[in-house]
Amino acid sequence: ETGVTQTPRHLVMGMTNKKSLKCEQHLGHNAMYWYKQSAKKPLELMFVYSLEERVENNSVPSRFSPECPNSSHLFLHLHTLQPEDSALYLCASSLGTLRDTQYFGPGTRLTVL
Amino acid sequence: GENVEQHPSTLSVQEGDSAVIKCTYSDSASNYFPWYKQELGKGPQLIIDIRSNVGEKKDQRIAVTLNKTAKHFSLHITETQPEDSAVYFCAASSSGYSTLTFGKGTMLLVSP
């Protein structure tokens, strides 16, 4: 175990649903990340939070909305998703941000019908 | 921004053979290069990393080499075992605030 947990592990949702993904890290880290992993594509960084402040947002559609209430928890709120949003969503954390080792959670497998 | 190319996309070896995975990067300012292993149903796990002030680093059966002039780095696994079968990702640190740019991954299959 890496010290980063994600729930749920699997999620199936319709395009009109609203759901949230949760990530929690037990490592005392200050930075947290959301990545999207699609088949045969590199990991795509979606959001970066450092000390609960969003510091990077890589042109992600507004149907994805992150929330970081404290340095141990990170959420990804989902609404009106598209089938092409189906992917593995990975959370990671690092001690700081610049060039620090990132530790990943097991991911949430999302299927949008 | 940074661009990372990784080859091959699939690599099949016999148990006991060596495996080599190669990556190239574009941003000459990058100076941190981790390698991750991802097993089925799990998130990527760091297996080794190297910073640009060294040319090679070893950890038991795993080694990473870095050529800053050519902007490429490689993962070497010796005496491969079936449990080494997984997808391996290279990454390079981007300039700026935070991030890693990942390669597309290499699926390594080690046959008994």
C-alpha cells in the first residue's frame, strides 16, 4: 500500500448523473493530484493542489470540478459526463510539488453510459 | 512543454533474460526522471528514479541510465521474473511548478 486510498474503486454512471470521487492520503504530504488514464495514452494531469490551493488546471472541461478541503483529502466532482470520459482516474500525492516523488492511489475505474 | 517518447510499447522476454525500455525527452531543463510500474488493478508504483546530476543508478535487479546530452534515459531489468510482468512508465519533470510528463507505457511480459 502506498498510503493513498481512493473510493469508490469502480463507478458506473449515466450522462445525467452527479457523482464524486474521493482520495485520501496518510503520508503527511502537501500536494495532491488528479490524473486521467485512458487506454494507449500517457497519463494526463488534470489538477494539482498545493497546500489546499489549486495551482494547476490543465484545460479540463468544467464538467470535472475538484475540491481540496484540507491537505489530506481531494475530491473530483463529476456531472453531465460524456462516454469519452470513461477512464481510470488516479489520485497522487507528493511531499511538495516541484520534482518530488509522487505516490499514486489504486484509481477509480469510471464508466459513463 | 515537455514531450516524452517511450519504446517499445510491448516487450516479451523469457524468464532470466534482461529487458530494456527506452525513453527520450524534449525539455533540456528537465532534471528528474522516475520510472513507475503498474500492475493490473493497481495504481503506478515508483520503482526507481534518477536526477540529472548522476548518469546511472542501481537497485538490485533494476538500473536506470541517463544521457543528458542525447536527452534519453533507459530502464534495465536483469534476471527477469514472471512477477516483473506489468506496464512500465517513464516520466520527466516539466519546468515550472509541479508536474511530471509521462510516456505511453511499455507492457512487459515475462514468460516462465
